[in-house]
Amino acid sequence: MLDAIGVQAIEDLFRQLPPEVRFHGALNLPAGKSEYEIVDYFRARGAEGANGYASFLGAGVYNHYRPVLVDTVVSRGEFLTSYTPYQAEISQGILTSIFEFQTMVCQLTGMDAANASMYDGSTATPEAAMMAARITGRDRVLVARSVHPEYREVLRTYTQHQGIPVEEFAYDPGSGRIDADDLQRRLDDNTAAVIVQSPNFFGIVENIREAAAIAHKKGALLVDVFTEAVALGLIEPPSDADIVAGELQSFAISPSYGGPFAGVIATKQTYIRQMPGRLVGQTKDAQGNRAFCLTLATREQHIRREKATSNICTNQALIALMATVFMAVYGKEGLRELAVQNLSKARYLANRLPLRFRAPFFNEFVVSANGRSPEEINATLLGRKIIGGLPLGRYYPELDGCMLLCCTEMSKREHMDAVADAFGADSSK
Amino acid sequence: MIRKVRTHINQNEPLLFERSSPGKKGYQLPELDVPAVDPVDALGPENTRDEIPGFPEVSEVDVIRHFTRLSTWNYAIDLGLYPLGSCTMKYNPRINEVVARIEGLAWAHPYQPEALSQGAMEIIAALEAALAEITGMHAVTLQPAAGAHGELTGILLTRALLASRGNPRKKILVPDSAHGTNPATATMAGYSVENIKSNDRGMIDVESLRRAVNEDVAALMVTNPNTVGVFEEEITRIAAILHEKGALVYMDGANMNALVGVARPGDFGVDVMHLNLHKTFSTPHGGGGPGSGAVAVTRELEPFLPAPRLKRAGGSWTWNYDLPQTIGRVRAYYGNFGVLVRALAYIMAHGAEGLRKATLDAVLNANYIRKLIEPYYQIAYDAPSMHECVFSDDRQAARGVRTGDIAKRLIDYGFHPYTVSFPLIVRGALMIEPTETEGKQELDLFCDALISIAREVEENPEIVLKAPHSTRTSRVDEVTAARKPIVRWKPESEAAQAPAEAITPATERAGP
């Protein structure tokens, strides 16, 4: 090959790099390792984790069973090692699966169009806010304090230099739902979007219809965020929202210390051209057969550059495929049954604990530690190889002394009993 | 002349919704060990849906056949050369998939106690350190989820540093050869964009740059090697021009596969850069993602990195949220951790010498392709190529054939096309990046295919213009897709679909 190129050594191909630019040393990294040593290293790191612990953590990342078919499908090299389907003729596999993904997200959310994925729910949220600002020509955003605290932090980081002021509105301290009066007070004629989450960070199911009516009265759009996609199998779809921004981690995506996950944005037909991210559309090939391709690319950065709807390019396609396979495996009945199991387990544990809020919840709920600290209760549970709930004081000073617990279909009765016992040790329940 | 492919059996496959029939199931759930709750009682009728209209109902076998058949309609690195320029489509070692699925890592919850997360935190710390060494930079954040996300992080960091000096400034300079993400990012960070012209060697025109740099300029976003596959030879002068006026140099590290072990951005004046772990460090592209857009910075920029940061305290790792100057979070939790595991495994497998050798091979392969096809296609610039080579379709356009047509014809020869019509500064660009993955055999097949297509353009342009001929799906009408967008399946549209029997069998189509 060197002869064909006409050089003596590969090094000659780097002659154009000025000497002061070249790195002359050797990188200070260990020598290459064998497969066995690498597996050994990562197994050892894994063993430093929570193997064998039961967990009641949720807060945006959920322990749901992953059907075996999911990894079977995504491990196929044809999916795993392909890239963005720019060449439709040899990418119909991934394009078709994305079209199915978009369709199922629409069926779950009651929207008309869903994109091919965003990085995660936390980044889909600011993208939805920016989208609302483009649609309405307004710039102010109101976000409920019951939206995931880290999502709100990302919202601030994204919007702070785009002239989109973000203001928070309260939740009702009794019900745990949004405080509709506070929202109404803060809404003005320059509000582009009202952002709520359902089920919210406390697990409580919001009344999306009512929130949308309040927002629409002032000409603002309603953005509904979700972090627990399994709830969509059972709760009323947020059809009254204008934009839905969510996280599909619950659909067979392992917690993986926080990522990779799959976010998504879905919306009404009218707003489709303001949506960020890739979209797959149906069309025909030269012989008239149904075919799919990437479409409406004039929204995107590679065409529109500084005027694009977003800078997003690489998304979470393979993770979205996990969610697609999950939705196919569970299907219409399965997703509902799965949701009912989650609801039933959560009720079983919640019924034995002092609930902080009274509105209906899905599979997460806030409990007060009854005079003890959540950390104390968690320490007791850790001794029994159980990871308890998330202490909320750090995120909500007014909820200091409370924790957020989550039950899924993977929560076993014996562990739930142990959690109840840990609370009960000093409490009246 | 076509030595890599022949038409083969491709199974037809309807959509999941069309396969669906009421009552079919592909799942099993354990029996409930607690009393079942009636959802309407628990949530209220107004909060409970009756069903999910249109949602699929299929069996387990249906699911596996459906997705397996779909997979056979996809090209992939596992099937051969995937020379998408700027995308670095290299082999994805399977060991990385195995280690990312180890239970204690794959099932780690981001909020589990730090005492039970030391392994995951150690992996993050080890990767941060390795990437700092590779780039010659001071500190690394792994929070951004992809390259464009890293760009946004990097430009927000730039803004924060400049603001701390009293003036965040107004403009970002972007060469006309840049990826579209660069200008889109600058806008999202609240900056206006000014384009800088390239010179006749495909590099930044230093004099134009000098004229453009003033106290309004926050940074230059430079890709190096740039998108024509050429190393910016004046990079140290360019950096000095920016620094003299108090502006920063942002490097888009999309093309870092040309530099690992050979040159370090930290040594040539870069202040902040991102790496695409899914490119340079081989984590699978997965049909469009996930990626990871690690950002590396100088000491000056470190205080502004996204929160939280890893900190060593009392012999163990902890997450430090007490960062008064941070730009804030760019993502929930700590980044695409599963991708980070894979990237670290890749770095461990290669070691310092293996990483450097990969760079050498990537550059060798690109130069080999360039040499073999240069007699048939117009090279965009004379300047030496690094890891990719960019041609123009000038000669073929004279016969009415454009880069997009050549790309489609390449499919008939069994290859994924190169990147088409990018960078924008090259008329009808063919942007070819083979990566170090390929051996001489596959490269020769690829060059033979391109040479053969060049001859076809002369002798029988029609065959190129109507390509592909050998694929299950012939040329796709993208114009109609955009004009009348159908972005979800609906039962009503069923009637409008051609029935499966009407689909033309592959054997009846014109072969190449």
C-alpha cells in the first residue's frame, strides 16, 4: 500500500504537520490488554456496585424487567453497527423500526407526530420549551416545581442565553399536584410554555386537561413531561397538551448509572415543522412500493445551520429500538397489565406508610419519615441489602424528612414488608 | 466487475400494526404477590384510559421474525466498508457490549449510595484521565450525550469564562467548511455566527481570519483535521491570533481519529474541544446513536464544567455539587455511562501503542483510496489527506451524473456510500473515510467499484442515474415524503397501501 501511495513509511503521511504540533512522546496509558483482562477489570468494578440489592429508587430511572428479546434484537450487527439512515435504500430496517417507534409514541401520548428520539428526557424538556417559543413568538417559560429537579436544571442551562426566562410555579402542598392558582397568577401574555410533568416527580398523576385549559386561555402552549413511560399504559393520554417531552428509560432500557436513555418529543400535526430532531416519513420507491426515509430535514442543522430548530445530530436510535421492541413484546394488553402491577405494588407499600400527598399516584409516592431521618431509615434498610427511597430534602427543603419511594413489577412483597417494617420501627403505623 | 454482492432473498415484512391481531401476546408477567388494584378506583375514571388504540398485539415469534427480517434490509459495518466521511464508522468490538452489560454496571441506579457506586465512578474517572492524556488537555467532562451536545457545553463554557472576565462577547467564527452543528450550537449559546472563508488549499484563510477577529469574537470553532480531511497547518498561528484578542479556540474533535497518539490539541493552542466517543473510540452508532460528546478543557475553563464533578475524598469517590462557577447541568445524571464503559474498554484493549497504530492505519487507508481513485475523480484540494479524502463530482457532472447518483450506484456494488454533498465548499462532494478497520482487500474492492462507476458514467450514465438496481427497495422518493409528511401509521391508510403480493420480486428488477 505504501508503494502504491508512493511513500516509504506511514510516518511520511504526517509530514505536513509542523514539528511543534506533533506529539513526540508516548501516551501515558497502560499497554493494550487482552479480552480476559478487560472483562476481569469491569467485573471487578461491577462487583463494587449494588449486586444483589433490592431497590426502591425511582426519580426518573426505573427498575423494570427487560424482556430477553430486546437485547437479542439490538445485538444484531445490522442494527448495532449501522448509522443514521441517510441512504434509505439500504436502511429500510432501521427506518421502518423508527416509523413504528414514532407511531407507538403517538398512540401512547395522543399526539400526531413523534421524532426519532432525543438524548433523554432532561434534554427533550428544554428543546420542547425552545420549540414552544418558536411557535408562539413569545419567550417566557413557566415550569412546575414538581418537574424532575435535574430536568429543571438542564432547562435553565439550555435557555439562559437564548432570552428565554424560566420561572417556577408551586405545587399544592396538600395534594402534590400543580397549584393552579399560582400558575394562573404567573401566566401572562408573553408566556410561551407551561411545563408540567405527569406522573410528576412525586409520582402524582396531574390533570393535563385542566393545565392545558389554563395555559391555552393565555395563548401559551402546554408541555407535558413524563419520566415513567409505563404509566402511559394506564393513565389518560396527554392529548390536550401541545408538546409531550418524555423519557423512555422504563421501556427495557437498563438504568446503567443514568444513561444512555432515549428521550422523545411528540406534538400536534400543526407544529411538526418546528420539531427538533430526526423524523422518518413514509413514501414510495421508484417501483411504487412503500418505503421510508428521513424527512423534513430542512428543520435540521446540516441544512439550516445557524437557523436550525436545534443543533441535535446524533440521537439515541439504538436505545429507541430497545423501547420499540419492548412495546412490541408487551403490546396493548401487556403494557396495561404491567402498569396495573406497578400500581398495585405501589399501593401495597404505600398503604402501610405515612403518605405526604393525597392526590392519586402511579408507582412512586412521597412518605414522611415520621420524626426519623430518611437517611436513618435507608441505613437500616441497607443492612438488609435493600436500597430505600430518595431523600427529598436536597431538592425540596420543605420536604426535608421525606423520601420518594418507587415500586415496580420487580419489587418483591418480602422487600416491601421490610421497608414498611423499617418505617414502622419508630412510627405509629 | 461486481465482486462483493449478488441479489439474495429478502423476506417481505408488514408493519407491526399490520401483523397485529386481537388477543395475541408476546409477554409473560409473574403472578402478582399483592392484591390487585382496580385502576379506576385508584386513579379515578378521569385519569384512566380504556385502551391504547392501534397498539400492536403480536406473539413472541412475530416479534423476533419482524425485527430479524427488518435487520436484513440494513447495511452495517459488520457487512463491510462503511466509508461515511466525518462519521468514523469503525469496527465495534463485541467485548465492549459484554462489559457494558455486567450486572453491577448495567443495573446501577444513578441515585444509589455512593458507597455502592465506586466501581462506576472509578470507570468515569479512569476515562476522564485517559481522554485528558490523549487530548493533552487539563480536565474532561463526560456529561454531554453526543457531539453536538458537547459543542453546546463547550461554547457555554467559553461564554462563562469570558463573562467572568467581564464580557461574554457576541460572535462565534465558523469556517465555511464546518459541520452544520457548529453554527447551530453557537446560536443556541446566544451567539451570532460569522463565516470564515477557506483558502484554495481547503484551509482557513489566515488573513481573512485575522481581519475577522476583534473584541466581539468569543471563539473560533475549528475542526482539525477539517472536513476536507486536511490538517490546518497554521493552527498554532490561528490560535495565537485568537488568543491575542482574548478569544478562545474551540476544536470540533469529530476527526480526532487522525490524531490520537500523533498530535494533541492541548499542545497546539486549543482551549476547549469535544470528542465523539462513538467515532474515535468505537462505541456503536446503532442506527443514529447513542453517542457521547466528552468535552476536554484547559485549566482556566475547569471551574465552569457542568455539575456534579467527581472528587476523591477519604480514599473514595464522591460527587461534588459545590461548584460556584459551573455552567450548570447539561443533562440529568452523569452522562451516557454505558457508552463510557465501552469507550474505556476500547482504550484498554488498544493501549498507547495500539491507539497510535489505529491512527496511522486510518491515515494510510485514506491515502491509499485517494491514490487509487484520483485518476478518475477530481480531488477537491491538493493538500495532503489525513484520515479521509474528499473529491468533487466535477468530471462526472459533465455527463449529468452527480455525487448522489454515484453514491446510489455504489450500493449495487455492495458498499455503503460515502458522505454525499458535504462539506458544502466542495461542489458535489464525495467525502470518503475508510477508518483503520479495513484491510487492503476490502479497500481494493471499494476502489474497483468507484473506478467501474467512473467508466459507467462515460459509457452508460443511465445505469448510474437509475441506481440502485440490486436492492430490495429502489430509489426512494424523498421529495414526496417531505411534501406530504406521513410520520405515523394509521389504520385508514391501510387501504392506500399496495398489498404484499403486488411487491415486485427482486429477481424481476434490472440487475447491475
